[in-house]
Amino acid sequence: MIGFALRHFPDRLTHYYRDVPFHTLSDLDEKSAARVIEQVGKTRELEFRLTRDDYLPRRREIEAEMRLQFVRQCGRRVRESPHYAVLGTFSLYDGDPDWKSVSAPVADIASDVLSFTFTDSFFAFSNTNLRGVAIPLRPFHRRIYRLEDLPALVEEFGLPGERWRDEPERVFDVYVEAQIWDDAPLALFA
């Protein structure tokens, strides 16, 4: 648990999902993931990322790098891939009836199972998005942060908030993403 107050910070982590919370394609082998994507495609239009053959391999590379950084910082054995959440909420998902969410207080989750990227981890660790649009390298990209690092980051760069909508240079700074590297905290989400 954290021992300091995060003033002016969202106090909850929100996990967004479509079907079942905390089920991730990264937990599946390549063939099983392809079968799940095919099944989902039979019941609804697939999200753009799931139509791309390069999405899962890129996602797995990013998760491997994040895991390596996390283990170096925490020195503890963790899941191969994290569960994802957002610090606070994300208006784009909150306004879409196809997305559901569960949340938990940040203070209730041990900080040694959490890491953060100062935007979506796919954007933070990629040179381009899946449409080939260049992602400008920002000073906070290419690394994960601990909860204790967030006050200094927010002081320097501010919370993303809705700035991605109106500021072209911030179009990829959509939220602070949380990575949960253990299954135990999932019971706290309701």
C-alpha cells in the first residue's frame, strides 16, 4: 500500500473490458489467441487493433520489455503479462455503451505489484501506431514508473486528462496506464 497521499490524482484504477474482466489475449498462446479473435469477430465488429496481424507480436514485445523493467525495479517474480487499468477513468470508454468497467482504490493495491506508463503502454513503447502514424518521442516514453514516481511526473508534465482531444502534440497522451503484475489484487475490483 502507498504511504503518501497523491493530491490532485485520481484515487482509483479502472479496468475497462468488453466481455469478461481481466481476460487478456497475452495469456494465450498464438493459436488460442487467434481462435478467440476469430470467435469475437463472429459476434461483433473487431476493434482495429485486433484486425492487425502485427498487433499481438508487438504487444508481446512491449510486455516483455515492461516486465524486464518491472522485475529490475521490484526484484519480484511477476506475471508474464500484466493486467491493465487506467489511473482514474478514460472518457472515450466511459461514453461507449460497449465498454464495461470495474474499479478499485489505488491505495488498496500494494505498490510492489503496480507499474505505470505515462500514456497507453503501446504508445509509450512504439514509434508508430498500428496505422503507421508516427508517435512523437516524449521524455516519459520507453519506460515504466512506480506509483512513487507519479507525483514528480505529474508536476512536470501534468495529467493527460482531455488534452489529447485538442492538443495535436498530445494526441497519444491519452491517460496514465496502470499495469497490475499479480492476480491477487483483482479481487479488489468491483
